[in-house]
Amino acid sequence: MRRQRHVQTGFTFGLVFLGPMLAVATFLALGPFNLGASSQSLRLILLADLVYVLLVAALVLARVVRMISDRRSQSAGSRLHMRLTGVFVFVALVPTILVAVFAMLTVNIGLEGWFSERVSNVVGASLAAAQAYEDEQTRALKEDATSLAAYLNLAKQKTFFLQDDQVRPILTQGQAAIQRGMKEVFLIDGAATLKTRGERSYLFDFEAPAAADLALAKSGEVVVLQDWANDEFRALVHLEAFADRYLYVSREVDGGILSLLDETKETVRLYQQLESERGRVLFNFGLLYLGFALILVLAAIWLGLWFAERLSRPVGRLASAAARIGSGDLDVQVIEEDGDDEIATLGRVFNQMTLQLKGQRAALIEGHRETEERRRLFDSVLSNVTAGVIGLNADGRIEFANRAAERLLDMADGSADVALAIAVPEFADLFDRLRDGGGPALQDEVRLTRKGKLESLLLRMSVRRSESGRLEGYVVAFDDVTDLVSAQRMAAWGDVARRIAHEIKNPLTPIQLSAERIKRKFRNQVQEPEDLEQYTEVIIRQTNDLRRIVDEFSKFARMPEPDRRETDLVALVRASVMLQENGQPGVTFRRNLVEGPLLLDLDGTMIGQALTNLIKNAGEAIETFNENGAPSGYVPEIRVSLALEETEAVIRIMDNGIGLPPDRARLFEPYVTTREKGTGLGLPIVKKIIEEHGGTLTLEDAPAFDQAARAGAMAVIRLPRVPRKRTGRNAAASGQGE
């Protein structure tokens, strides 16, 4: 490409220098060398001029068309190229036009000076003077020839038989009588034959006149013959008195004056010709100048186009590369021009800049990638931890919250930039203590209610500072310890239940036996045996109630491990519903069970006990609602459904009874009940049975059964469909069976 550019540059300069050379050659051919139109050299030069003009015009036109095409396609640098081309063309044309105008004015003024009235008068006067001298010589010669002819005619008339040889003395006398004198006198006949001659008239000077002149003289005219070579005028006169005789005389004239006369005539003729052709001269001069100007202007325009392209091409490449860099392509490199000028330096510096930018961008991308990986890792860890995390700014407004925090606190998506005291009022007290100087970190247990569920959160707040110690914000971390607290309470209640069962169950039998013995022994000995029997019955009945409560304690404290076997869950649910249908005839039961059988690895007795307890609780909720005053038209209803999910079997037991209390989480704690006769151990036992099978039990609000109905309670049991590995005595029993 570099070699090609060198060739193009050489061709351009060669073509530009050829134009002035052709113009000079044409001027020399038409001017100093004055080659005629038939000259082969002039024809070759004019042909070269025509070929040069056509070639350069075609190149200029092609370059202009390409430039317009680049401009229409919005090519980089096309606007600058067009502007530079316009400037170069303007610089080339304006001086040429101005020179042409002034040249035409100068030539016209010069021609006006040449063909002015004064010059015309001088030329006319010169011609008139020369013509007057010629006329004077001619007139005098005619007069003298006529006088001499009259003298000879008179002599002939006097001597009728005058012979030619007798005429010579008469010619001599007449020649001497002419004042201005005659150089030679001859007498000739009609055939221009010399008959006689006068004094000093020699034969070697005799030049016979032409027959036409003789004929003209015979017609009666004095014929004057001008002999410019011998500086003399000759006159031919027909002698009327003679028969076929002519007088032929000559006179010397000033040759210089005659030559001046000829030159004056020629000059006047040339002057008049030039004056008549002045317009054509101006046109030819303009045409010649136009040809020279066309050659030079085309060469200048071609050179200007070359310079414009030479200047705009690197700038256009830089603009295009800059646009590509703006779009993110840092691999672009421009062609570096040869030389050490500003354009070449700009190209090299631009390439160095793009390389530096590419390296810096790669470093930035790498740094951004590492930062993004750390951020994703941080977000992933922060989003997937079970603990809730909230970031606060220095003003106590929320900057971010992870998914666990949003779930535990039931926060809306637009909670960002909201004060913590507004978003979570339960945290405000601990946050105020921390902000008032409670130390770098504070911790407390907070209880709050979300979605009708009372939760226990272990809350920890700390101050977030920069390396310089400036306060940047606060970090709030909390975890749901509801299950932990519940488990701790369950463990505590289990220990209490074991102690109560041990301490109370032992004396219950002696008390009951003693009461029965007192009844039998002292019934006949007291005055009021009915009262004694009534008192002992109370003791026995209360003892039995205590025994039942102690049995419940024992069951809760010492829950047996499930004896897992393949059991049809559908049959268990159906049997439990049927049992409660018989025990609750006033309640409508609706089933929605999957097509059985559904074999799961579970303890059928324990699961059946749990289902029966939950359906019984649903009936008791309906009973409580009726006792509290159910509206008219109320239809008690219990719905039981069994559905299959990908890994779980889901049992839902719904009722339209009184519903759940606000603190529904405490229903799973021992001895918490909403009924007067309840022990508060049913739901904890059911939850423990479900959890022993690897499932979950939750209490939720039931959907309304119809538009006018109210929402009741819904117990949701989720049991895993994949059997777990057997442990404990189940594994030993299974091994013995096998």
C-alpha cells in the first residue's frame, strides 16, 4: 500500500507539472516559433493539449463523483474533504478569473490605443501624402506625354508624308521642350515595335508594353506604367495623326518615396484589416487564454483534490476510528502516514492512545469482573442465609435488605430509603439505644407478629464505620428463633411432664383405693351415707381425671418412635374422616382425595391419631363458633383434601369455624389452648408426630368456602414421599423380619 501511494503521488505530480509544460509549448508554437496551421509539431502539441484536458477532466470528475458518494453515505472525513476541495477549487478559479478579466481589459485597452482616432489620422495622412506624390508624378507624366503627343501630331499634320526616321529630330526637340524632362522617348507601332527613339533613349532600356496597354492607349486613354524595379514611370499615348503609331515615354521617380508609398499602403491595408478583425482577435486571444487557463486550472484542481484527499483521508480515518472507539471497539488502528509532520504524528499518537485505552479497559473489565464476582458472592451469601440482614445509612434509613429479612418481616418491595422505625417499629427501641451511644453493638430478643404469626427474633445491631472512623451506617441482623424457643419450651415442658407424671401418678392409685375403701367401710357407720358416697365419688372421679392428665403428660414426654411401615395414606385419611363423620353428625364433610392407594413409609397408628385429633379440633372450632352465636343460615362444614406434589403429599383440613387467634404460633406450645376443657397438649403431640415422620404442620387461615362465608382455620400437613432411612428399633425390626 505504501508503494501504491508513492506511485499515485508520482503520477499526480507528473500530471500536474505536465500541464504548465504543455501550456508553454503551445505558447512557443503559436508565438515565437510561429508554426503554421499545417505544421505537424503544432498539431501534435494541440492534440496533446486536448488529450491532457480530457484526461484531467475525467480524473477530476471521477474524484468529485466519489467525493459526493462518500458524502451521501456519511463517510468519515467526507465533509472535511468536500470543504478542502471547495477551498482549493476557489483558490484556483478566482485568480484565474480575475487574471482573465484584467487580461481582456488590458488587451482591449491596448487595441483601443492602437486603433484610436489619432493613429487612424496619422496612418491616413501618411497614405494621403504617399498617394499625393504618386498622383502628382502620374499627372505630370500624363501631361508631358500628352503635350509631346500633341506636338508630334501637329508636326505630322504639317508634313503629311513625315517618315519615322524624320520624327527623331522632332522627338528630340519636344523632349527638350518638356520642362520636367523625360528620361526616354520612343515611337512604336501597334505591335510594340520600336520605330524611332529620342535623345538618350537606348535600346537596352527599351521594354515593350503589353498588348493590353496598347489597346487601352488606342482607346484614347493615356496609359501610365509603373516600373518599381527601375524607379521610373512610363506613359503610352496613341498618336492620332499617325497611322498605327504610339508615343512611349518614361520618367525617373524617387524609388525611396515609391517604396515608402508601397509600405504605407501595405501598412494601411494591414491596419484596416486588423481594425476590421479586432473582435476576432479579442476572441482568439480569449480562446487561447481559455485553453491555457483550462489546462492550468485543471492541473491546479487536480493538485488541490490530491492535497484535499491527502489531508482529509487521515483525518477521516481518525474520525471513523474515534467513532468505533466510541462504540466500544478498542482494537481499531489507523494507518500511520510516512513522515514526521503533525498528521503522521497524530496517527501514531492515536494508535498509542487506543492501545493504552485497550489495556486500561481490560484492567477495568478484569477489576469489574472481580468486583462483580465478589458482589455476586456477597449477594448470594446474603440472600441465602437464613438470618435476616438489613443495611442502614447514617440517618437510619434502609439501604438494602436480603430475602430472609423481607420474608421474616413481610417487607414490601418499596421499603428502600424508609426509616427503620417506620418499616419495623419493633426494632426502633434497640436502634435508638444503639444510636444514643449504647456501644458498638447491641443484642436483644424481639417478639413481633407478621401475617397473623407471632415470631421470636434474636436481634443484633452494630455500627458500621469507615477505616477513618467516620460513621457510614448500621447493620441489623436477626434470626427467627421461634422454633428454637418452642423447642426449648417443649423440652422444658417435657421434663416437667416427666416429673409431674412421676410425682403425681404414684400417689393416685393409693388415693383412689383409699377413697373406695372409705366408701365401703364407713358407709353404714355415718349418719348421712349419701354425702359420704358423693364425696368419695368426687375423689375417685378427680383421681381418674388426674390419671388421664398424667397419661397425656406421659405421652407428650415420652413420645414413642414411629414404627414405619408401608401404609396407604389415602385409606388412613378416609378412615379418619369416616370416624369423625359418625361422631359429628351435624357437620358436613367434603373429601377431595387422590386416587389411591398412596403407599408411604409411616406409622399408621400415629398418623391416624394425628389426623383424628386435627379433624376433631376442626369440629370443636365449629362448636365454639356456634356457642358464640353463629349467624343465621350458617352451615358447618369441614373439608379434607389430599394432593400430591413432586416430593410431598399434602393434607389440608379446613373448617369454617371460629378461626385462629392472632398468636397462632403459641398453639403448638404445651398447655396453650383456646377451649375451657382443653389440656393444650393435642396440637403439640400432633406436631411432634408429624415432625417424627419428617413432615411439617402449619396453621393457616382457610379460604372462604363461598362468597358469603367467613374464613376459618386450615391445618396443612406435608409428608415426604421418599422413604427415609430407618433407624432405631424400626431398623432392628426390619432386619429381623428380613
